[in-house]
Amino acid sequence: MQEQEIIDISSEILEIFLNIRKKKGKDFTIGFRQKDISKEEGKKRLVKGYWFLGSNYIFVPLFKKGDDARKVRTIGFVIGTNSKGQRTNYIEISCKGFNLSKQDLRFHQELSNEFNIKLNENNCGIYEFEDSEKYLTDNLSFYLNDFRSKAIELLDKYKLYDDYIITEEKFDKDLNKIIKIKEELGTVKSNTSINTVINTKPQAMNTPLNQILYGPPGTGKTYHTINKALAIVAPNFDLNQEREVVKQEFDKYVENGQIVFTTFHQSMTYEDFVEGIKPKVDEEQEEKSVYYEIEKGVFTKLVEHAKAHQIDKTEKKKIYTFEDGWNDLVNEATEAINNGSELVLPIQTPTMGLEVVDITDRGNLRLKPKSSDKALTYTVSITRTQKLYNVFNNLNTVKNIDKEFRAVIGGSNSTAYWAVLNYIINKVNGSVDTISEKQERKPYVLIIDEINRGNVSAIFGELITLIEVSKRLGKEEALQVILPYSKEKFGVPDNLYIIGTMNTADRSIEALDTALRRRFTFEEMIPKTEKVRSEIQLYNDLWKWKDVTWESKEWQIVEQGFGDLYGYTAEWELKKKDLWKEFVEKGYNESDAKDLMPLIENKLDLELILETINTRIEVLLDRDHLIGHSYFLGVDSIATLMARFKNNIIPLLQEYFYGDYGKIGLVLGKGFVTKTEGMKVSFASFGYDSEMYQDKITYTLKPIENEREFRKAIDALLIKK
């Protein structure tokens, strides 16, 4: 195919796909060309308009694994020409490689069978269209609808969905890149955004407002809350980067208050979560005293921030602020004291007032009634005054200053605070200068870790109704309640997302409060055994140690430990540096770990170990008590794996089986648990039948002293002879 033909057809495919996506939703994604590998200007393709893969042909991938020279795992729609210049059009399926999972192979085989695609000895095959000239009409429609739908169904069946599907965030990022290139090429107007192209608002439209990630320990529930929160607040951020980069982005939004993380526990209360009356120590008075004030909880504070950014709006704000008013008052008072004159602030009683007699070291004001030299002096703090200012910007609405002020700042001299607040409000209102401040809608996220460990009904209280999607502020059936302490109206805006995590080993979903279950969507997090494959472990180790040299002692220890555990092939030393150079040029992408497979012997199969353990646990208990893959992540030596079994896996099994070491033996085998029969015990002299205990069988954990014993125990676990 000629270059211009490829560019024109690529643009047509993109337009057709985006029109279909408008109807199907944002989770309808395909793959684009990621970058220009060549550094020579003339050989770069992406910047010319090659939106999809291929050199002299077009390859449109459905999933993460696209077209590459090794053809390890690819599915794509191919448009090209043959040697006679005739149009060719087919769907290509390829699944080869000795270290692919059984699920991968079964998925590709069943998909091929469904469409009568014959796979050769290398597990490669094609679906040939009857009329190749219909590549932009019937054929592309079949690929994006019928073929894709069946593929998605099978991905769900084999639990491979997350491994294959291109996320909305990744798709949107790549599409934005294409739009920028189109701007440079002059094929689209400047400032065109992804949202004008696909006609959607920049929200996580398909993300539930309330969701809970549930599963057994170690399946990455808390880990994934970070990704899900970022997908909401920063939808164009690329989550397929190094974890360190992702975590830094997450921390940035935690810092600015858009993401809040909390953990439920047995002591968590409504007063902590929503609002309550809390004791405070008045540090600003000469004699410290305890007072009580209404304090907003973590949820209420976040709701207030979310409400302020629920819609796009422009507000006019005074340039002259509370701080300016306070500073002017302090300056006037200082000048009066230095000059020996008086600064008297009026109060509600006519002809009377309070004189500012001193400024404390903390910058607070000291006031004294003008009526008597023997009158007490009162301290007015800037902190409490600002709290009052935030609530009362018009003192004419205050009916009972003692009662209403005390509800905000506790027990203090209300008259003194009224006098200072009156001065500042008059100053602010007297200022005519304003600025227009544009405020954009922003999503906010509350992450509740271990949501099932708290008493959810008691913690949420009446708010359990308000978090329901249809009851959110901004919806037709929006509801508000009156909070019990502050007596304020309260509702939950529709730009606040709640993400909870739940450990099913502690408590099953069925045991959760019914009202909570109705208002949340649940996503099961299961152990992903493919995540612990040796090539992925090595790939992540390489990136973890990216800042050290190959010759550094730290890396050599890791490299040696990995070799002792898994084993390297003879090609490792020959190819490792060149392969690492390729990784760096392309950037972090865990799917590239497959390129390491030919360099690893795989003497120890962690994926098989985890699968074996979990299969046995599921039979003896249930799927709520499996072992998560995170317990096997970062295993780069025999010593590390031994420590994981000793410190994590075995204690977890002891908890699961309540100390029944016989069942633990059924899971781990005789290498980890020893059996003792006919144990003879001399009991104390007592009139009780002890014969039944003389031949009792007991089970105990077997101490493993060295790596050789540990390898033998693993072989026994896997029933290797």
C-alpha cells in the first residue's frame, strides 16, 4: 500500500470507530500506534497520520497485544495489498510462545473455533473476508461488532478481561495524542479536545458513583483503588507507567484534597465520619481551658469541597478579604497604643464600646470595656474570629449572639467577638473591588479501606440514603437532611465518588448491611496468577533498579538471587543489555515482559504454585479465602520466597483453618507439615478415661532450615516425584 492510501484509510477507520463509540460507550476501545520507533524524520509514521500499526499495511488491534514481529499474542483487522496490487482484508489471530498461560491458549482456540479459523502448528490463523473491497463497510462492522462481542464474552469466561482490554484512560490518552498531531498537520481545528471529537463530557461516565472492590487478602484491592481514583480525577493520565510515577500522581491529588483516603475500624463512629461535638483545648487563652465545638467529619468536609466544584461557574469575589480586615484592625490598634490614643470598637449597646488595649505575641487582640477601669480584659483570637466570619457575614441575622456564637466557637466572650467581627465585616463590605474567579466542575473521590470492618449502618447513619445515585444533589430526586448537631441542610453532590475495599476473608458480602449492598456496585478482585510469572518479576526488577549500573553490587546480588530461583538461559548474558536498552527506549510497559521469556529457564513456577494452593483452598473452604497474588510479587530469590511462606502464607492458612494443621497439610503437603501417629503421653493420675487420647494423630509445622529442604517441600506441594 502507498503511504497516502494508508493515511487516508486510517483516518476513515478512526472516524467510523468514533461514531460507533458514541453509541456503544467509552469502554468501547481499540489500539493505536504508540510511538515512532525510528529516530529518522523520513521514517517516522505516527506524525504523518499512520494512526494504526503496520508498515505497508494497516493493522487495527482490538486488545493490548498488538501487531509485532514475534507474533506472540495478536488479534487484529488487517488491510493490505498482495503482490498483484489487489486489496487484501482479513482478521489475524496469533498465539504462540512456550510460556503463555492455559487461559490464553484456550481463549484463542475457542475464539478461532467460533469463526472456523484454522490454526497452524504455531497457533496462527486468519479469517478471510469474502469481499475484501468491503473493508470499510461490512467487514469492519463485523470485526467491531460480532467478532469483538464474542471475544469479550470469552475473555470474561477465562478471566482475562483486564489483561487484554485497552482501558478508557489509555485510549483517551492515545486519541488526544492523535488530535494534537492532526492540529499540527492542519486536519483538525486547534484547541479541539477529545471531548469534542467523541461528544462526551470529561467525566468518568461509566464509573459507578459508589463501588466496592472485594476479594481475599493480597488480590490488590487497595492497590487498585489508586488506579480507579486517578481514572476519575485525571482521566487522561496514563496508568500504564511505573508504579512510582502513578503513586506520585495519586499523592498530588491527595495533597490538593480531590482524593481522601480513610480506613474503617471497630471504633469508627458517625461523629468521626459525618459530624460530632468534640472537646478542644483553648491554647490562645492565658489560662488554658476546655471547650466544645461541632466538628465536621472526613465525609462532610469532602462533601463541602465537592459541592463547591459541582458545576462550572464564575463567581465574583472581593479582593479585600477577612485577612485584610484583621490586619488593618491590628495596625490601627498598634498605632493607637503607640501614640497613647484610644481605639474603641462599638458594641450593640449604644454609647458603650470596647477598647483595644494590647496585641498579644500570637497576634491576637485584647479588649477591655470602656465603662470601667476595673473591668476584665478579653482576648479575641484570629482563629475563632475567622470561624465566625465564615458563618456570619451579616450580623443583622444574628438573634442571640451568646447562643449562636457559642455554637460556632464554644464558650467565649460573645460581645468582644461581635465588636471585632463587626469592624471586619464593615471593612469588607465597604470595599468595592472584586475579581471574577472561574470555577470548573471537578470530581472528588473518597476511598474507604476495609469498609466491612466498621459498623457501616452506624457510621453512615441517615446518609446511607443520600449516597444513592438518584438521591444525589443535581439529580431529579435529590434529597437533603438536617444534620443532628449543626442543624444544617446536608446533601451529597453527584461529583463525589466513593470507592471501598472489602476483605472477604474477614466478612462475606452476604453479611453486609442490605441497605449498603443496594447502593454499591461490587467488583470482585480475584488472584491473578499470571502476574507472578518469572518474566514479569524480572521485568519489574529491571525497572526497580533502573538507576544503577549492571556492575553495581546491589544489582548483582538481585541478579544472582533471581538466577538461583528461576535460572537464566545461555542467552541472558548475551542479550540482556540490548534488550534493556529497547525497554528504556519504549518506556515502561509490563506487556513487554514477554520478550524476557526466552532468557529464563523457569526452574520454579510461582504461577503453578499459587494455582495449586488456591485450588485446594477453594475445595476445603471457599473462594473467599484464597491467597492473593501480591504475596508472590517481588520474589527475586529463594530466601525471599522462603520468608513469604514463613511470614505471610503459612500464618494466613493458620488463620483460615483455625489451627487445623491437618488441612494445612492437605494444602501445602508433607514438606511443610509433619504427621505424628500413636503419640504416647503420661497423664496425671485422675479418674478419667484417657485411652482414647493415647493413639491420637497430631500434625505440626515442619521447620525448614535451608534452601535445599525448601525446594524439596515445594516439589512435594506440586506432587513432583
